[in-house]
Amino acid sequence: MLYKDAGVDIDSLNLVRKGIGKHVTKTFGRRTRSEYGLFGGIYSIDSDFLISSCDSVGTKILIACATGIHNTIGADLVNHCVNDILTTGALPLFFMDYIGFSKVDRKTLVNVVSGLAKACTRERMVLVGGETAQLTRFYPDGVYDLVGFVVGKVRKKDYLIPMKRIKVGDIILGLKSSGLHTNGYSLARRVLLRKYRLSSYIRELKCTLAQELLKVHRSYRKEIEPRLRHVKGLAHITGGGFYDNLRRILPPDCSAVIRKKTWQPLPIFRLIQNLGKVPEEEMYRVFNMGIGMCVIIDRNKLRNFKPIRPKIIGEIVKGNLGVKVD
Amino acid sequence: MLYKDAGVDIDSLNLVRKGIGKHVTKTFGRRTRSEYGLFGGIYSIDSDFLISSCDSVGTKILIACATGIHNTIGADLVNHCVNDILTTGALPLFFMDYIGFSKVDRKTLVNVVSGLAKACTRERMVLVGGETAQLTRFYPDGVYDLVGFVVGKVRKKDYLIPMKRIKVGDIILGLKSSGLHTNGYSLARRVLLRKYRLSSYIRELKCTLAQELLKVHRSYRKEIEPRLRHVKGLAHITGGGFYDNLRRILPPDCSAVIRKKTWQPLPIFRLIQNLGKVPEEEMYRVFNMGIGMCVIIDRNKLRNFKPIRPKIIGEIVKGNLGVKVD
């Protein structure tokens, strides 16, 4: 099975984004430093850039709704957003959320927001506002969509421009993910729920399927923040997997080689691959495979990262082949 | 019929927001100036406040989807957000959008974003990024949800604190709305679609029902911006109508009296009221009735507002009775 068979067509989505891009870039003025297609939006104010990003947790929300566990999905959203702006060197300032629903009980909504608020505090930012919108007969009963918007800040002189810094010979570190994070759930659900229920205990996973699928998207801020000055580039491995996310930060004359053998993918990914007969390349295009953040550094800086126990999972090589998973 | 009968229960929503509030305010730190329940979030940075707001267009989206007219819904969203932050004295800097959908064709999405981009340019802000999320079998086919986040800025010294400025004797100006704006669509659709089709030409409205319901939410920035220094308070008349929105800006010892006879409600509101047998008070609680923005000023400043042809629709009186529509 391919991601496309589960209803998500990355190529077609990329076409949509291309069509959208030409309208978006027309609004860019002298205060915008964004290039369309980066992880976050960039706005210049005094000596800082304000970096913003918008995300949802995708169909992971359906796992929360099916299990009635609503107090962790907020952290998924917050951490996803924080990781996105971290890739520019920015640290979070404030967050807003949108919850859209037709019929959801009060307790559920309060649980969602209490989770959001705790995660914001952990990430040292303010949940500054949000919108709780009831759209009659629009969403299925008991189901809601959850969207987050983060604004962070980076001093102009500290703004991370991977394309200018990354050189042939640099190494790619991989930081562990906790599981699927917020990615590839349409494919995962399609494959796994044919055989298992959410309440099934799965031996390989050492937990129930629901527990595995609700594992919280990790934030890498705490580990990366004190080491930002040694970082040349960061790729948050979300939709588009290793291919699309690493490609976004490569200089034109550099390629990235990821060596799969350097780490053991988490058991959940092998399970999905085997059950769904998902081609190997598709797995690395859709999922994080156990690596949630790639950090590109000069080989000599490795000792600064030792305390956070990264895996060296690849390197930057010459040529414009893009990303190769080997 | 009441709004509640159309599936939207404002009281219950207010309870949800109260439950949420205590978690949200826990994240507030020294840089937050927000009080929970205001129009926008406030974050202090250097000599400015960053003011942010999040909104959706509610079920107006269903009119866009039913008619296939997707190039104006973006302006509804942008203008709604701009008006919200304007109430603090802030002018917009940048905007992000979220479009969630399951199956929507590419052309539709590009139309939505082209409308967003044009409205952003008109409001002198940057569409700095966004998220286009495909959630398999989550949204009905052909339907999408559209959410916007705006960030604006106001100098700390110009920050508008209506509660400190509004005095007994001040007058309330009303600026015309174009129609429903983005509000009360669940009730309006329920009432109107029992009798009419969207394509029906309605004599009182001088247009088809679809044309009426798609009229674009007005932005009041252009009219208010050059007069901000004469403004004591602004209430954007959205969900909660005159009651909830004016109450938010009243000092504890002041009440607002709105005199209904000072303007003629737009024909669409009379049509909804008559067809749906909606109680008079409910109309002013749900809809804008033809006034999209209330501007509270000192009586002596009236001449500064003459060029934008406001109606004097009420005044500030003594007492803590809140908002009275008379």
C-alpha cells in the first residue's frame, strides 16, 4: 500500500501548494524574509525576526476521539509547532489555538486546552488566545479539528540559514522520535485497523495500539536551544519524511545521504511496513522511522552534542542529487 | 426560533470558554498583557505590543462550497481578523491560514488562497505562511474549514484600553455592515433554506440569496486607522451581537444604551426575523443588524468622524446594567 491509497496524495498536495505559492508571494514586502515553502513564516521587526508557523495534528485527532483521551493531543500540536520554528533558530513566544467542532462535550474541550496550556508552559511560551468555533452539522459528532499557530523570535544575527552554512563533509545527526509523532496517520490507521483494534495489546510494541498511536510528538527545543550556535541546519521530519524535509535546507551543490543501517526503526514502523506491504522508499517518504529531527553540524562540533546522545545517520556529499536514503 | 435551535448554544459555549480560561491564564507571564476573553492576544516586545487573533468564517464556508464561489471567503476571514485586532488600536503585520479538507479540488484551494492574498495586500499585511492539511475521510467531500491567524502591532503608548477611557456621556457611533459578515450563519441558513434556494432571487434583498449571504465582511481599518487617536473604544459586532461585544469594553460603572430606531436594519435581518419568528432580543444577540463596528468617542470629537458617515446609535450611561438595546 502507498500513502496515496490511504487518501493522501503528496504529489498532488505539492501541486496545490505550488498553485497557492504565486498568490502568497505577491503579498511579500520588504519586511518579509520568507521564501515560500520553508518551515515557517518570517517577519522582520527591529533587530529581530518574528518566525511563525501553523499546523494541525492531522488525523491523529481521530485516535484521541476514538479513545476519549484528549489531554495529550495539545502537546502534540504545541511541540510540532515549536520544532518547526526551531529550524530557523527561533524560540517560541506565544501560541494560539483553533478548535472547530459541531457536537463535542465541554469536558473534552477543557481537556484539550489544559493539555495545550501545560505544553505551552513547558515550552516557555504563552497561550495567548484562541478560537472555539461551533459549526453546526459540519464536523462529525464527537470529533473536532485542532489547529495551532506559534510565533517565535530570533535575533537577526542568529537567524539560521542552512543553505549558506552547510558544506560537503558535514554530518547529519538524528534525534530519536517517540513514535509516529503527528505524521502518516491516514496510512497507519488504514493498515493497522484492518488487523487490530485500538485496544489490542501488541507484543512487538509492548503496549496497546492506542497507547502507541497517542505517544506524544517530542519537542527538541530543550536539547537544541543550548547548542543552537553549533547547528548548521535542522530538518524536522514531518509530512514528506526524510526526502522533502532535508531537501528544503540543502544548498544547491550539496546532497544528503542518510544511512538507514545506522539506527533501528521503531517497531511500529516495521509493523506498518509488513502489514501494509508498504515499499521501503515510501516508508522513508511518509514516516520519521524513529528519527524526529535531523541536525546538520560540522564534524568537529560533535562533542557538543554528545550529552543528547544523537546517532550519526548520514552526511553531506557533493552534487545535486537531493536526498538519498541508502 | 432561537440560535440554540439551530445548534449553536452561546451560553454553553461561554461555559466552555470559562472552563478553558483557567488553564489558559496559567501560561500568562510577565510579557502577557491579555485578559482572558478580550478580542485578541497581547504580547509585549520592546516598545510594542504584538496583538494576535484567531478566527474562522464559521458555516459561511458552506455557502461558498454550495455555490462554488471561493474567491471571496478569504477576504471575509482576513477582514474579520483585522477588525478584531483593530479594537486594541493595532494595525496588521502578518497573517497565516489553515485549510483543512478531505477531498477538495486544486482549483478551489487556489481560489481560496488567491482571495486571502488579495485581502492581505489590501490590508497592507503579508500572508506569511499557512498549512494546507488533507485529513482523509474527516471533512465531507467538497467542504473545507478555513482558519486565520493575524499578528498586528501597536505602540505601547497607543494601546487602546477602553475601560480606562470610556466615560458617562460618550456617544456610540455605528458603522454599517455589508450584511451578515461572518456571523449567525447556522441560524440564517436554518431559517432561510426552509423557504428559499440559494439561487432564488429575493425582491426585498434585490439579489439572490447566495449573493446576499456571500457579501464580504467589511474591514473598518481604512476608516478607523486615521482616526484612532480620537477613539475611546471599539466593539466589533460578531458572535454575541451587541450584548456580548459591547460589554467586553465597558468600565464597571458604565452601561451602554443602543437605540434601535436610529438605524434601519438591513433587509436580510428583517427577513430572517419574520421567517424564523426569531425574538427581537435574540436578533440583536446573534446578528449585527446592519452595524458591524461600534466606535465609542467623546461627543466633541464627532466632527472627526463625519467623513465616514457614522450613525449615532447610542450612548454611555451610568450604572452597571451592561448593554441595553432599546
